[in-house]
Amino acid sequence: MADDWNDMTLVELVNRVVDRGVLLGGEITISVADIDLLHIDLRVLLTSADRMHRLSKGGVASPGAHPPKVSP
Amino acid sequence: MTGLHPYCVAPAGKGRPIDVLGLSDRPVHAHRVGPFDVWVSHEASPPALDLAGVKRHHQVVVAAMSLATAVPVRFGAWAPDARVLEQRVLARREEIEAAADRVRDKVEFGVRVEERSIRSTLEEPDAPQDGRGYLRRLSRVHAARRGRRTLQADLAHRLDSCVRAVRCDERVLLLDAPGLIATAHLVGRGDEERYRESVEEFVRDARSSYRVHVTGPWPPYSFAS
């Protein structure tokens, strides 16, 4: 699975391993000092395409309407 | 100080870790907790977040997924001893079982769409000279944000229209510029080729205007919680 580590695959890898998966407590405090060449999507909004489309058509979505999902 | 670093939670008795090393090159073993085997390695201290550790964590999850459906654990969940680990896993037993049902026999693909220009549409290079200028700039910034959100919604909808018939579930992340959206799709094992063909339709349409990256198959990290 995904063993071709180009830059974009590394971004996707780090985002998944660090920011997703089941939480079991005791998570480390994230420091990006050692991986500053990568962009981690820590400030993102989790939704679905359907919901986004409905909100967009309804004109009620705005960037500040929902709190960002921030990793521990 | 020693403790346990968990990688994933698998059904009990569905295979033992073989030929895979954990962080710090420690051996990985299956620690039985109720109905689960938690794949762990003994580590001298909580793991540092570095690329080598992230890759190693992922490799262990991939090894587990080759044996049975496993629920990936987020990197860094270090427990000081087995008792604490067991308490944490059992406290989330229902959540883990639901996640295992959701991702059973499935893999994850990712589609990331980015702007071709690095410059954000929200940038305003010139500082306003007076209050009226400030309000005009504020109005432009808000209009750009609304436009950006509409664009993100449109891209997500176009992408989903292409893959809806083959994906089982989805997660859409809205990205800061120059990113636009990052979508995770849950796809049944055996449907990988059909998914690639479906997503290629979106890629062909979008890549003249955007950078589009498709990655996977991954373990189903985005659907584990």
C-alpha cells in the first residue's frame, strides 16, 4: 500500500497517520519541527460532498461557520 | 521508563505480527484485550514525531491489514503500561467495533485538489489608507472566501458524482490555500480498479485548472473514528 514515497504521498501519509485513526488517549504533543518540509492539514473542516453542496446552494456556508478540527 | 506504543486494533486471533518491526526497531506483538489483538511494541519513551516513525507506524498497520481488518490507531498513543492500554481500549470498545464493521474488507483512496497558483485569493497586498479602504478590502476578502467555499463545494460535488457508484463512504476536508479539498473514499477490496477508472474521469476534467493527486490504496485511517 502506497510504498512510492514521493512528496505528495508523504503529505497524505503524515496527514493520515498523525491526524486520523482511532484515539486511544495519551497522544503526544505534536511538533512539526522535524517535518517542516511537509504541509499537514491540521486546520480543516470535516464534512461530506453532499452536505457541502447543499450548504453552498443554500448560501449559508462560510469559513467561520464551523470550528476547525484541530489535532491534539 | 518503558511503555507500549499501539499501532492498530485487530480481531483477536486473526494472525500474529511476523517480520515487522515497530518504532526504534522493537518487535511488534499482539496484546490481547477483550475481543481484540492490539498490535504494540515496547518503547522506552513516548515516540517523537518524525517521518521515520510515521512510516514505521504505517508499515505495521499495513502488515496487520494484510492479515485481517484492523482499525488504525492514531500515531503517538503511548501507554505507560499494559493495564492503562487495556483500560483505554475497553473504554472505546463499542467505537472500535463500529469502526471495524465500517472498514471491514475495504481500503481508502485519497484525492487532493490544489490551486495551480500558490498565491491565495484571500491575499490583499496593499494596506488600506483609511476606514473606507479598510471596509472595501474586508468586503473583497469576504467575497473571495465565499467564492472559494463555493468552488470547494463544486469540486467535491463533481468528484463525488464520478465515484459515488463505487465508493462506500467519503470524508471531505477543506484545505487552506493553495489546497482546496482533500477527499478520502472508502472502497471495497476488489473494487480498486473500478474506483481508479471512475476517479480518472474527474482528473481528466479538472487537471487543466487544478493540481489533482490521487493516492492509495491506504489502510482506512480516515474512517477509523
